[in-house]
Amino acid sequence: MKSGISMKIVNVFTDGHGGGNPAPIAMDASSLSDAEMQNIAKEFGLESGFILPPPPGSLCDFEIRYFVPNHEMAMCGHVTVGALWLLHKDGKLPRQRAKIWTKSGIVCGRLAEGVGAEAQFEITQPLGKIDALPNPADSEAEILDVLQISKKDLAPFPVQNAATSRVKTLIPLKSTAILDALQPDFTRVEGLCERIDSTGLYPYAPHDRARQIYDARQFPKNSGYPEDAATGIAASALAFGLLENQLVDASDRPITIRQGRAMKRPSKIDIRFTLGDPGISGCWLSGRVEIAGGR
């Protein structure tokens, strides 16, 4: 790693000890080249964030770039939440709100509750878009084959592509037991995602439908690792898929997406729809953050 670069590691969307998705974050990446950022992500083997000054005239507070081991991403929810938490904890966030320049567009963040290490930040995501799969019958059959399950394991809702920042494929399962037992053929995930225009498979099942709590797992297309412990962008997409299928209320009532349990990294992602005029205009995405280390 390039000398003089301070990397702090946080666990984001934690739900108990050892939980959350770890995120290495460079607090000042202004001296790093694209190749150096990519190499740092490869060294950590994790989604990594790099905080930069904002582009001139953007009216943003800073820019964040995001890299996984295999490539750059336009947006990463858990890295953004973790970066806001670190900036606040280190006294480098002058206000309780911030505007962040990303390659996916401007993201707004704000302090939801707490101070210091107990602070919890939330970030915006736009209105979700829901689409049918290309060649739905063939695509569904291939998804089931890659996940090594059968049609009887599906809940009676459609398999759909959904996106706020990146397209995720939402796969409704009958139970959390089926979800937890999944053993995908990881050698086929990238090719499948390429064919169905997706950046990852996101199977889900109800944990407590009355309380709007759902469990999920994310198998990314080509990030350099087989599964994510917590995926804010996928959880946001799922919230809009649940709304489309009338599985959550069209209100600002909290929605909870639990993830990471199969990896023994329990995570909890909190989502609230943004109510506009008329109707829902987007969502707020939040969760708890804990310091994990640094170098």
C-alpha cells in the first residue's frame, strides 16, 4: 500500500458483535491514482472507499469513489454510511448534513440520531425502478439452477430486477430456512448476471412480515468475493420490490433488511421511504457503524 495513506476500517450495518460489512476507507485519497485505489481494494479484498475533495462547482462537501477488488463501482451504500460516521467521529464533518459527489449522482447524508461513536447516519437513494427479467421463464429457470433450488422453494411473487443505484435481481423464497441453506454454484453467477442485466442475485424471505422485517443474501456478479455481509444498495432495491408486491406499507414506517447471518456477520439495514408530493419519491438508508481497525 502507498505509504502515508491512512486507512480506517469500519463495520457498517452491524447487528451485534462481529456483524456488519467491513469497509476500508481512505480519509484523504487526494494523492492516490485510480490504479492505486484499485490496488488497495485488491489488497484488502473488500469494497473500499476513498474520500476526495468535491469537483469544483459541484456544491458538494466531498467526493467518494468506490472500488471492489475487481473494478470501480459508481456507488456503495455501506461505504458511504461508514465514511459519514468516520468524518463525524473525527470532527471533520462541519454540519449534520452533507452532500456527496459520486459517479452515480449526488447523495445526501444526514445525522439521524446519536453523537460521536453512537451516531447513526442515513443517506438518500432515489425512487426504485422495477423491471421484469429478460426472457422471464428461461431466466428464472437458470436462476433456480444456479442457486441449486427448485420452483417449489419460491414464494408466490415474481423474480424481478430492481434498482436504486445498481440493478439487483430479487428472488422471493418461501422461508428463511431455504435462504440460509442456499449453496449457489458461484462459478456460474457472473455469466448469469450478465445475461439477466444484473449486478447481483438478492434472494430474500420474510422474517416477520407484520413488522416489515425481511432476511436476504447477496451474491455479487463480479466483485472478487462470493457473498456480501450487508448491501445497502441491494436492500434499497428490495424495499421497492417489496412495495411493488404490496409486502410493505407505502409509508415512512421502518423496513428492516437482515443480512450476513449465513456468513456469521449479522447485519441490519434500516430503510424508510421518502414521502413526496405525490407519493413516494425515494428512501433513506441507514444502520449502525463500529470501528474495526486501521493501518
